[in-house]
Amino acid sequence: MGNRDRLQDVLGTRLPIIQAPMAGVQGSALAIAVANTGGLGSLPCAMLTIEDMRSELAAIRAATRGPINVNFFCHVQPEPDARRETEWRALLAPYYEEFGIDSASIAGGAARRPFSDEAADVLEEFRPEVVSFHFGLPSDRLMARVKATAAKIVGCATTVEEARWLEQRGVDGIVAQGFEAGGHRGMFLSDDVTMQAGTLALVPQIVSEVKVPVIAAGGIADAAGVKAALALGAVAAQVGTAYLLCPETKTSPVHRTALKSDAARHTALTNLFSGRPARGIVNRVMRELGAMNKSAPAFPLASTALAPLRKKAESLGDGGFSPLWCGQNATGCAEIAAGELTRMLAG
Ligand SMILES: Cc1cc2nc3c(=O)[nH]c(=O)nc-3n(C[C@H](O)[C@H](O)[C@H](O)COP(=O)(O)O)c2cc1C
């Protein structure tokens, strides 16, 4: 099978472009715009309630006939660790004082949810053509439920070992996420970031190791980048950062400002905002606490204590406490319609 047929087989799209699912910054509007242009639109569900998931999918099905990718995290929810939480809040105490926040009033509850039976119910209702997972895969039982909907299942690998693991568990396609990528690293077999390779190095190694189609992600921001990914053997490119300024996103004003500034040239992996390494524009809290800090609670609990600081700072137009997710190549970011960007990426 040629690469074009493999693309059709796994993604069902005309163009070799996946709009990366980006939890927290986009919903149905971006996915619809990309799907209506011939790329694969994605709906990220990690931060949606089950009701929101239903209404977003209903909106998508009403507005496009194109195939759609629905994306989930599949982390294991950790037990809260009181000692670490206390240590973490002590580190943040000077900031609470600076912004006049009463630390005793901070409510618990992490906003990022793993894939569940309730989410599988929604998939059975809407039958998206593609379902993708970040941080490994759900249990065999939940995987069987997704497979039974006839969806193509795509997993994300950041190493050759993870790609092998995903293929052995029956995925239909693999996103090879290079080190350049914005947002959370999908790493799940090891938490050693020194094992993470760049897109140019990772994609051909995974392509030669697995039989299923590979999708390249990380640092791809224009048609030349997409072409390069295809030349390395990928069937498609998954692009995130370049879409962040499109009018169909919900990217916050502070995030937009940072993406449009020279600050976007300096990104780093940080665990401060969620507990897991993710790439974002270096800002005040990353500089002052160190981008990777051992006191940050386990994923996704770290976000709770930072939430009020983020809210307060953002209300003052300050992005110093916000996750400004961004890959190492923000040059593709433009305030243009997502459909137009998709066509430009496809060349
Ligand atoms: C703002 C943002 C949010 C993201 N959220 C998700 C997500 O919810 N699920 C997921 O699988 N990947 C997520 N990612 C990672 C993307 O799927 C993809 O790997 C990455 O955007 C590719 O690199 P690029 O940003 O350089 O294009 C996110 C990336 C960004 C920039």
C-alpha cells in the first residue's frame, strides 16, 4: 500500500494534515474548520465534562461530514500526597502574598480527566472515525470498547520502545512526537526526558520499527516541514502550535501576546503547571522556581495550587503564571483562518 492509501486507510482524509488536539485552547470550531478543508480536525476531551463532550461532538457532526479525531488522556489518577502539596504551596506562598490570595481558600480537584467508561459511552453514540490517546492507552477492556465502535485508534510515542508497545497493543497508527512539540510530552514508559529525541531523529526510527502508519509531530510549522515529515516516511503531519493564533481557537489573550512576541523563541519543558513535562514559553514562574521542580505534585494535581495565581495574573494582563504551551517553532503562527492555514501546510 502506498502512503496515500495508508493515509486514507487510517485517517480517511484528503490532506496529510492532522490539527493536533489541544486541550484548553480549542473546541469544536477549530476541528470543524480543519475538517471542512480536508484535514483531520481533532476534539481534545481531557478537560471537557461528559456533557460538554456530547455537545461539542453534536456541533461537529452538524457542521461537517469530514472524519474527526477525538482525543483523550489516559493517565492514572494519583493519590494526593499531603506532604508534597504542603511543600508546593510553601514555594508558592510569596506569590499568594504578592497577589493577595488567601491560600486556605484554594479548592481541590484537577481539571484533567483520564478516558473512562462514560467517555466510551459518548464514543459509541457519535462514532468518531479516529480516536487518539496521549500518555499510553486505556485498559484492555476500555480499548475493546473503542475498537468495537470501528474507530481507528492512534497512540502517541516519544521513543521507539513506546511505538513498539503501542503496536503490540493493536493501535492503527502512531503519532511520533518529537522533542520540539508544544504541550504535554506523551511519554509513558519512562519519565527520563533525556530519552526524548527530536522529530527528525525520531520519525525515521519509528517508521523502520513498526508496520502501522506513522504521523510526525513536533516543530512542523509550514509546507516544507510537512514535506520533510512525509519524506521521512510519515503518512501525515500533526500540527499544533501553528494553529494557536487562528480565530477558531480559544487561546487566551496572554498566550496570544506571548506567541506573537520574541518570547516564543525560548520554550522549555516544565512540570510546574500540571505535574508532567510539557513544552511552553519560558515565563516568570518557570524562571523563578526552575522549569522542572521536584516539589510540583503528580499529574494532574499540580495545576490546583497555581490556578488562582494564574487567574489573578491573567486578569492583570500578566502571563507569568500561565501555561503558555508552544513548540520550538512558532514561526507558523498566524492570525489566519484555520482552513487557510491547513491548505498552506498541505502545500
Ligand atoms: C496548546 C497545546 C495543547 C496540547 N494539548 C494536547 C492534548 O490535549 N492532547 C494531545 O494528544 N496532545 C496535545 N498537545 C500536543 C500535540 O498533540 C502535538 O504533539 C504538538 O502540538 C506538536 O508539536 P507542535 O506544537 O510543535 O506543532 C498539545 C499541544 C499544544 C501546543
